[in-house]
Amino acid sequence: MSVHTHTPADVAPGTVTLCATREMHGGLKWAHLPVDEWLWADEALREGFRARVRREVGDVAASVEVIEVGE
């Protein structure tokens, strides 16, 4: 299994970064989606953001991690 790690540089000030990953032959495919904190705070919008980053990796069931400043 491949590993994808994060650094503080992955999260811009005032945002959270969504990270979707997908195992593929030859390695791990990943995508990041920065989201403004004030938009992420709206529960009604969250699933739409998760769906968008999952589309980026080509897997509607991909795992999505929320990376915040300080993690």
C-alpha cells in the first residue's frame, strides 16, 4: 500500500484541504481540494465538496481526509 502524507504547506490560511486517495496499479492517486473555512462550516455544503474531490481521483467511494492547519 502506498502512503500519501501532508505538510502544513498543504493548507492555506483560512482554508481546510480535502484529500481523496485511490489505490491504483503502480501507486496511489490523490487529489487536494482547498475549501474556505466559512464554506466548510456549512454542513449542507460538505458532501458536495467531498464528491468533487472524489471525482478528481475517479472514484465516487474514495476515502476523503480533512486536513486543517496544525495537523
